[in-house]
Amino acid sequence: MINVGIIGVGRIGRVHGESISKFVPNARVKAVADPFLNDNSIAWAKSMGIEETYTDYKKILADPEIQAVLICASTDMHSPLSIEAIQAGKHVFCEKPIDHDVNKIKEVLDVVAKSRLKYQVGFNRRFDHNFKAVKEAVAAGKIGKQQIIKITSRDPEPPSIDYVKVSGGIFLDMTIHDFDMVRYLSGSEVTEVYAVGSVTVDPAIGEAGDVDTAVITLKLANGATAVIDNCRQSVYGYDQRAEVFGTEGCVAISNDSDSNAVISNKDGVTAEKPMFFFLERYMMAYANEVKSFVDAIENDTETIVNANDGLQPVLIGLAAKKSVEEGRPVTIKEIADSYGL
Amino acid sequence: MINVGIIGVGRIGRVHGESISKFVPNARVKAVADPFLNDNSIAWAKSMGIEETYTDYKKILADPEIQAVLICASTDMHSPLSIEAIQAGKHVFCEKPIDHDVNKIKEVLDVVAKSRLKYQVGFNRRFDHNFKAVKEAVAAGKIGKQQIIKITSRDPEPPSIDYVKVSGGIFLDMTIHDFDMVRYLSGSEVTEVYAVGSVTVDPAIGEAGDVDTAVITLKLANGATAVIDNCRQSVYGYDQRAEVFGTEGCVAISNDSDSNAVISNKDGVTAEKPMFFFLERYMMAYANEVKSFVDAIENDTETIVNANDGLQPVLIGLAAKKSVEEGRPVTIKEIADSYGL
Amino acid sequence: MINVGIIGVGRIGRVHGESISKFVPNARVKAVADPFLNDNSIAWAKSMGIEETYTDYKKILADPEIQAVLICASTDMHSPLSIEAIQAGKHVFCEKPIDHDVNKIKEVLDVVAKSRLKYQVGFNRRFDHNFKAVKEAVAAGKIGKQQIIKITSRDPEPPSIDYVKVSGGIFLDMTIHDFDMVRYLSGSEVTEVYAVGSVTVDPAIGEAGDVDTAVITLKLANGATAVIDNCRQSVYGYDQRAEVFGTEGCVAISNDSDSNAVISNKDGVTAEKPMFFFLERYMMAYANEVKSFVDAIENDTETIVNANDGLQPVLIGLAAKKSVEEGRPVTIKEIADSYGL
Amino acid sequence: MINVGIIGVGRIGRVHGESISKFVPNARVKAVADPFLNDNSIAWAKSMGIEETYTDYKKILADPEIQAVLICASTDMHSPLSIEAIQAGKHVFCEKPIDHDVNKIKEVLDVVAKSRLKYQVGFNRRFDHNFKAVKEAVAAGKIGKQQIIKITSRDPEPPSIDYVKVSGGIFLDMTIHDFDMVRYLSGSEVTEVYAVGSVTVDPAIGEAGDVDTAVITLKLANGATAVIDNCRQSVYGYDQRAEVFGTEGCVAISNDSDSNAVISNKDGVTAEKPMFFFLERYMMAYANEVKSFVDAIENDTETIVNANDGLQPVLIGLAAKKSVEEGRPVTIKEIADSYGL
């Protein structure tokens, strides 16, 4: 039985807390910490049977019974908390991204490398039943040698403009999941990025210096080409599709809905929209990723999403951003070199 | 090159005439006959390049250059015209049903049996791409030993009450295609029928002594059970589905639409309705059946739908009718015996 | 917080125990009882945090802190335990069927009727996302007036012959779920049944006096006709489909799979098989039904599946059995009258 | 009735000849010409009822009864034949592309512009039922303002290396259809192209100076972004999909198969592969495009694919080629300027 502490009990912290209580029999949340702890979050913790609620996360790091922490605080705290937790001897599950600043990610990687502790980044889609089925088909050689990888990722609604301003931009905030998915499905590294970005959803997003619609082409080390299309708003719901095409075939996944009921009437043959957003669509993926993290600790195996898996998509995201700014393809090497990687 | 005469140039006669000109290169329509020949039908014949237009079908039967006739007259004329045409030495393609009266069908069978001429009944669905794919899967052993056969057949709109009155009832008029399909897909004979009929579409159909909705269960000689569901009105269009389930698997077909375009929006994910009705849905099947008939003449092979295939569904239809009237399962033997078959 | 006791901790008892711990926050399992309690079941109970494990269910009934019991014992114990539990003042959730003997079910109904306690029968499919979507569409009037209801229900593999012998026959053991579903989806009562049964899976099932394949036609009080097709073995997995057709449209559900991944290659375009069997397919339905039961207790509302809902499908099942035996349609009234109902 | 002459009776010439005889009632092929006329092509012409067969196309141009010609000769002859035919006063249907050389296309445009004759280019997909359904949905405003357009176009097998060498390269030979489709579906012009090409099918294609796999990103004047993915070989058949995503929804089309039969067995749930290649998939589109051309002549309306529609995709193709060669996005203006357009 692994004792876990959760730092940050906003939306995603609570998702993880509930997932552990329901689906991770070999772990329990012993304590949560949040500087903005209030009646609501204390009541939630109580209802989950969590013993301790702190405003100061250091109490979690100081508890010798706690072996692992989940970092669910705001993005700017991810890297310092990661380092402090590892130095306190805790295994770390850190929400994505580790940071928007590559230098800070490098520091985390260095600290992790020197420790014997597990570090996992919250790229939850790797633990989704559909994406896993694609990965397994590719890994089993069912589609032969990869040629084209396609990912469609469209959110049902844009975040607030306040969030957009601190998000790091669409590529580091939203596409980062798709960059991870390209790496995961292909098992290969991205070498070059060309991105086209536009503002077609809300001019305010453009005024905030970001784009809300993007098509990104990626060259891969294995010779395949990947293409991602994103939009911050899709009126029919969260559109999450992927396809890997190769010399022996093609594997593709489509959207999940609340039910597969289809109504035929004088207007047509109508199925349900895709599930609304990530909390609905990836609920079990959130549970599976934490379970996988706990299993990695128990069995002393590598985590499925390690610290380098946290770094690479950020490099790709920075290349995509530069590509839009400069209207040219940008190599990952160019970005990596600039950080001495 | 086979010279063909068409007797009756109403809707279905013209469908066959056009099919032959477009899709049957080894046949040409030399003459048509219709007692109600008018400017419109003469203009149609001319546009098709048909040489002769008669009001008297006997002129077709008397033409030594014509080897085959298509009987597309009203149902009550099917059996006498069949007999007269065969006796005139013509191969015969006869629209379904041969007759509603088993004794008249017997006469046709007798005449056909004594001749060496080809006789084909217009069960067009046997020549449809989807139903053929089911037949081929079953015949190839892909589903193993048959256990359950299901057919859904729903019309987009009911016929006129005038038509209902002379139609012979839903089982002889509409379900007869499904009875044929059960025989065709299974390659087996029906032994017993239980039918439930109701009036859920239009009370006037009930007043005309018919039902408009039915579920028919059929026991087959090969041990399988078939079930057909019918309705005279389906607001979403012509619903034509089938499924054969067996010890090794299940093969199923769904509806065809004008395009496979799907629109996702805030209301759902909507595909097109099925094609409207039989002329749209089975246009190529009409062409294929006539082509198959001409090929059978040219190659001196058995037709795909012979005279007995015209008889059996009528026996099943009469059993279904009796089953509804008497509220009990009725064997085909009971019906056959009553006609000395 | 409702304290629950579970009587019988075989497969389904444990499913409910785990569901409560994961998904029913307002209930906890305080005790379990099973005459065959062993190390394995005690360890399971401990892992679930269940305080008490008894061999004698009477200890559960005697515990004043326990408000509700789940009866998951063998079928022959369902009715006596139901009566005893109600008489002990407990709300009862009873696995289906209440009994195979209508007289025993009547006794339960009488006892329930005199109490103010909740009684729910384990027809779990009512709580499945797909079947609920059909029910909601029908109830919302989206398909107009019902005309035809179709249910396909095929198991991936037959039970053991030993089980078949005590199962009460396919209609009371397997089809009973489909009878319940017809009543649930239609919101109407069945008036007459005609069933065809055959042995196409395993001759030993026939030798045990049962059939393994069946097609059942049901007349409904609302004028619609329902048809169910069953088989004890489907090589492609658990086939669970339904369709309600009406004057304004048709609503249909298909199978669920572990993922929606589709592989296209030289052999075709292949999707995954349906989920294997009921534990996989209906896991969330089991959770939802217990949650609904607990909510009914807390809010003092009617349960979604009451004692009469437990009785009616048994009457339909007995009618189906008689129909096969006597080769004729059998009314529910005939069965009900024979029991003085 | 329009009299038509066909110049070139190779594969596509015969497709058009047969389409006209079957599906274009208001046209007839009076003559065909082919320098390589042989017994086989003469027999074909005879079977089609075509009066005249020439080796010299000038005889067609000289026939005052022939109002329109279909140019189905080799690509290098498209532009000179177009010019000569127009100058001879004939309406022209020209197979795609008009030429690979922009200057030669310009000459054709000039000659066409000075005439009052109809000119149509053979972009057959505009006349396909699925692509038309997308166009109609977009044009009807059903998806709102366009944001992302996606086209997948993969051939079942690569052409011969000999063909590759004279094909003008993948962008002018294969993608040109997709460039046309982007213009057609969007109703907008392409402004900039970025293309990634690779050799993943056959190294000999690379040695011939071409690529066999490509992902092309296109900026559109209307603010949308389009992305096309191509491969010269898809083991599961001809993959022809498209999708237009906008502010109010998304319309998508998938592949057509010979039948919609689905077989479920222990290996999965398997549908048929897409239709093999363009002759199967677009047979009706070939008929529709010629019918549309004849209708434009008869009704004196603009053709659906005019001479400029023949020019623009060539400019886009040249931009794509340059983009791969120089590893940068290329504007259409850059290409157009270089030709003084």
C-alpha cells in the first residue's frame, strides 16, 4: 500500500484523489495540501476519507509515511515542487507541462536522473483505451512500417482569455498532448516542425498573442510524417481522433459518446455527439495513469511517461511557435541547441 | 443478341426497358405492347430506340425475331400471359408474383416444366449487391451452420387504399420479397409460419381487410429460425436490412444512402436517411436481374429465380395470412396439401 | 449514509460490494454473509474494508445498524430471504429472478405490499447507458407511437449443463432480461407470447430439457409487437442490441467494444468484437442499479424495478415455455389466471 | 442531341464513350479518333454503335455535325488539341491536366476566352455523390465559416516507374485532384503551400526524382487552412476521404465499398475494403461530368470546371513541388508571378 500526498486540490487534484479511492486499490491518499484550502476542499477531503488537509505542502514532503506526491498545483509551481519533492525522497507524479521554460525542465531532469525515484508526467491520453489500442496495433506490427500519422484534437470551447494569456500558447497548452501522442504512437522522435496558426474562433485570442486554430506538420526520425489539426472550439464537442497509416494497413480511432443510440427519423440518422470534454472523455485515463504510476513504484519499473517525455513535447511546442512566428519549418535540433541540450 | 419484347410499359416495364438499353449489351428491346399505349409511352419507346409499339401483346408473341418477353402487366395477367408466351415459344421473365392463386401458378409451372424455355420471376433483391454479399458469405460457410435469420423490410409510405384492396394483402404483396429472401439466403425451405399482424399506420388499411405491420416467424427445414418484421410506413425511408447468424459468426447488411456524408453539429452526428424506395434502392438490381435472365438464355443455364421460386413464397404468404386469421402457426404442408402439391 | 449487508458473496455479490465501495458514496457495506465463507471471501471482504463476515445471514438481519440487504444467494433462496429480510425491517435489493415459482413470488409481493420498505429486483440492463438512451428517446416521444420493438440477446458461451438443469430454462434464465427490457422500453404490458425454440448449439442442452436458441414474438397492450431473438452462444461475443420503431422514427442501439479502433488492411476493415460478457458489458449498470436503490431509500421514492417488475417477466417466461411445448401462442392472462392473479 | 467526337480511345476515352451511351441521353458519340487505332478499339467502337473510327483526329474536327470533342489523348497533346478544337469551333472537354507547362495552359485560356465555346476540364471528383454532398453542405452554410479542410487521398497501388517519370510528379499527377477538391469544397483560392514529401513505398520512385508520400498544408484566401495527405500505395484500397470543419459543425465523407455487409466472428467485426481504384469508385462521376458538360452546351451555361479551374491546381502543384525542393512554404503568387499571371 502506497501512501500518497496531493499538492493542489483544484479540479485535476480532486480527479486524481477520487480516481485513487475508486480504482487504485494499492494506494491511498493520506494528505492533501493547498494554499487556498477552504471549507469546500476540506469537506471534499473528508468525504474521500483523507486524513490530513494542509495549506502548507511542506508538511506532505515532511511526512515519512508518504512515499509519493501528485503535483497538481499551478504550472509555474510544477518544476520547483518536482525538485523539492524528489529531494525530499518522494516519487513524483507531475501534471503536464513540467514547465514552459526548458531550463527549468532541465533542472528537474537533472534532479530526477540523480535520484532512484519514479517521475511521471500527466500525459493522460497514453492511458486511454482508444489511444492504447492504436499504440498496441502499431507496436504489434499490424500496420507495417509507419508512413503517415494523423491526429485531430479539437476542444468543445475555448478557455478564458485570462487563461489564454498565461497558457504558454496553444502549442504548449493544447497541442502538447498531441505532440506527446505522436511520440507515443510512433515510438519515434520528431525532427522538424512546420505549423500554420490562425485566429478563427475569437479575435480576443489573437489580441492575446495566441492562435486558436492550427495545422502542424511533423517530420519523424523513423521517416514518417505526422499532421495534427487543432481548434479551440468545436460545436459538436471534444473531437479526439487519430490514425496511423503504414505499409501493411491503417489503424484509426474515432470519438466516444455517452451512448451508441442512433435515432432515424425524417431528418436523417442521428447519433450522439462526442463526450463533452476531457473530464468526461478521459475519466478512466486519469485513473489508469495514476494506477500505472503506483504500479511503477511498487514493481520498481520505469514509468510510462518519464521526465524526458515531459521535455520533448515542450521542445516541439517551442518549434511550432517559432514556425508560426517565422513562417518556416523549424528543426527540434535548433530549439534543443539553443538550450544546450 | 437477344431480341426482347416487353408486355406492359407502366413504371416497372419502363425500368426494365431502360436497364436493358444501358446495362444489357447482349439484348435489345424490339417491341413493347400495352393496351393503354398513349403519346407518353410511345414517346418513351421512341426515345429508347424501340422499333415497335403495340396495343396488342399478341403481336409480340407472333414476332419470330423476339426470343424473350418481359411480363410487366397487372398481376392478374401474369399467369395467363406466362402460359401464352411459353406456348408461343418465348423465354419469359415475369414480374412477381406469378399469381395470388396457387392453382394458376401450378398451371404455369406445368407449362414451363414441359418446355425447354427459361422462366424467371422478378424477385429483384436476389440481384442486389448487399443481399448478394450476405448470400455469398453464407454459401461460403463464413457463418457456419445457420441458426437465426432476420429481415427488416419497411416501406417509406403505404400504397393507396385502392391498391391495398387488390394487392392480395401485405404478405403476398410486400412480405413476399422477404419470404423469397429467407429462401435465397438460407438455401432452405420454410416449413412453418407464425405471423402477427396489426394496423398501426392507417385504419383504412384495416378496413380494407389488411394489416400494415407484421412480425413473421418462420421455421426452416435446415433447423434455423427466421424472423421478418414489416411496416408499410417508415418515416426515415425504405428500411432494408438482413442478418444471418450462425455457429461461426454473423453477417449483416444495413441501408444504402445517396451519400455517406455525416454532419456533426450541436444537435448530434447526422448521416443521410436510407434511399427513398425500391426504384432508388434497387435500380441496379433491376438491371442485374434482366442481365442474368438474358445470360441464362444465351448460355442455356438455369435462371436464378425459377418458377418454383415464384410458387414457394406464395405458399408461405398464404400460410402467414391464415396464421394471422386463425392465431396459430401454420405449416407450409397444410397449404400445399390443400392445393394438391 | 446507508449501511448495507450482502447475503451471498459469490461472483455477483462481490460485483455489488465493489460497486458500492467505488461508486455509491452514500452507502457502505457493513457486513457480508455466506454459508460457504472461506479464506478467499474473507480476504476479499477485508480488502473492501467490510467490518463483519458471517456464515449466518441472520446476523445481518439482526443488526439494527443495517438498513438494507442485497440478496445475492442462489435463486431458490431469493424468495424466502426476501420475506425474512422485509419482516426484519430491511430494504431489499434482490437478484433476479425472485423465484421460478409464481406462488413464491406472490408471497414476496404480499409481504412487500404490507411494508413501507423498498424492494428492487436486479434487472441491471435498465441502468445501462445504451438501454437508458433508448428508453429516454421513447419516453420523450422521439419515435412517436410504438409499432415494433426488437431485441437481440446472445451470450458468448453457454452455461454448464449442470447450470442449465437448475436454470429454470432459457426463458426464465436468459430471456427474462429481454422480457423486462420489452416492458421497460415500451412502458406497456405483454399480453400474448409465441415462442419458437431449437437446439442448435449443444445437443446436451436439449437432453437437459431446454432449448439454446429462441425467437419470441410478443403482443403488447399498447398495440406494438415485440420480437426477441436469443442464442446461448455467439462466437463474436455478447450481442446486446435493441430497437424501437414507431410512427415518427426508430431508435436503435448496438454493441459496445473495449475500444473503437478500426484496422484497415488487405483483409478488410475490422473493428473489435463486442465486450465479452455481462460482467464486462454491464459493469457500470451494476453500479448504477445499486446506487439507484440506495437513492430510493434515502429519498423515499419508488425503486426503478419493483416487486411487480420481478413478477411479470416470470409470467411471460412461463408463457413462452408453454408456447414452445404446445406450439401455440399463449396469453399472459392464461398463465396469470392459473395462479389466481 | 449533341454529336460528340472522342480523341483518344485508351482506357479513359472508352470510359467516357460508354458513359455517354448509357447515361447521357442527349448526346451520342459520332466518331472516335486514335493514332493507334487497332482491331480491338474498332470492335469496341462498333459495339458502342459509333459510326466513324479514324486514326486522324482532324477528321473529327472537320466534321460539321460534331459540336463537341472529348480530348482523352496523352497529356502532352491536351493543350495543342484543345486549341485546335476550339479554333475548329468545337466545345471541348479536356482530361486533366491541361498541361504541366503553365505557358501552354495560358495559351489555352486565351483561346477559350476569345471563343464563346464551352471548355471543361476532367476533374471528375466534383461530380461524385459524396464530394457533392460535402460541397452542398458547405455551400448551404451548414458548417458555418470554414476553419479546417482535410483530404485523404491514397491510391491502392503505385503506377509504373515509366509512368512516374513522365507524370510530372505526384503533385501534378495525383494531388492535383485534391488541390481541385480544396478549391471546389472551399469556394476559395489557395494562397500558400507547404509540402513534405518522402519515399516510403518504392525507392525506385525516389530514384525517378519523385516522392510517393506527401502531406501538404494550404493557406486559403478565406482564412481556412487545408491539409492533404497522399500515398501512392494503400494496401486496403483506394482511400478517398474529406472533411470540412467550421464554426457551426463539420461535414465528413468516408469510403464507398462494393457492399455494406459486415461479418462478425471470433476475429472481429469486419466490413469490406473500399472500392479498389478510380474506375470502380468514380464510375458514376465520369458519367456525371460528361452529362454536365453536354448540359452546359445545351443550356449555354458555364461548365462546372472551367479553364481557370484547370490552371489553378497546376500552380498549386508547382508551388508544392518547389516547397519540397526548397524546404519552405511557397506562395501561389510567387509561382503565378514567374509566369506573368
